[in-house]
Amino acid sequence: MSQRLFATWVAAVAASLVLGAAHPARADVTTECEFFEISAKAGPKAAIDGELKPVERKLKKAPFLTWNQFKLLSHSKRPLDKKKPEAISLKVGTATATLIEIVDKSKVRLTVTMEDDKGKQVVNNTTTVEAGDYVMFVHELAGNEGHLLSLTCK
């Protein structure tokens, strides 16, 4: 066997060993999350948009008692892939959600950031959410108003 043919054969064997030793592909870690962007303010008459039914109980408890009028600004569902920031479309400002990990098969740990309409970061929080539960992120605005982002993941 010529030296050149032998070197080619050795390279081919080495490549097949490296490829054969690769770990089997693991299932990607993902989750599906639902986002509700909400405006909040105090007014003479209490009002909660019907589309906010899933979070209505939370809105009627502290710390949200400052406000009694809640309006849905936007609603979206987004898949989140582990450690990949996902932009969340908002009517006011921007938001990003990043799946950190799945915990105990029924919870997700994620990081959420929000920026106001001027680009200033107003929320940067890492939290663990039980599947089906809702977590609320709040940005208090001037004039006794609020900008809320609520989410749940499956």
C-alpha cells in the first residue's frame, strides 16, 4: 500500500471513529409560552377585558389593587428553546424571554426582560413558573398607570 493511500485510509478510519463516538442526539429542551400584555390604571369604574379571564383572579389581589381597569394590549404564544432569547412582540416597548431549564418536569425556569418605549430596561427577572400558573411582571408608569406582562408556559 502506498504511503499516500495509507494516509488517506488512516484519515477515513479516524473520521469514522470520531463520528461514531458522537453522543446520540438528545431531544431539544423547549416549551410553549403564552404572553398577555396589559395596561393598568385606576378609574371611577372597575373594568377587566374579557380576554384577561385567565389572569383575572391575580389582577384582583395585591399588588395590583392600585389599579381597577385592565386592558389587553397584545396576546401571543411563542415556543421557547433552551438558552435562546426569544423576542416577544409588545404594543409598548419590547420584551425577551429565555428558557433556562425545565425543573421537575412541570416547571420552567426562565428569564424575562422588558424595555419601555424609550429603550430603558424596566424588568430583568429570572423566575420559576409551575406549568399552567401565571407570573406577572410590572412596570409602574407615571400617572398611577401600569404596564404588565403576564405569562404561562406548558
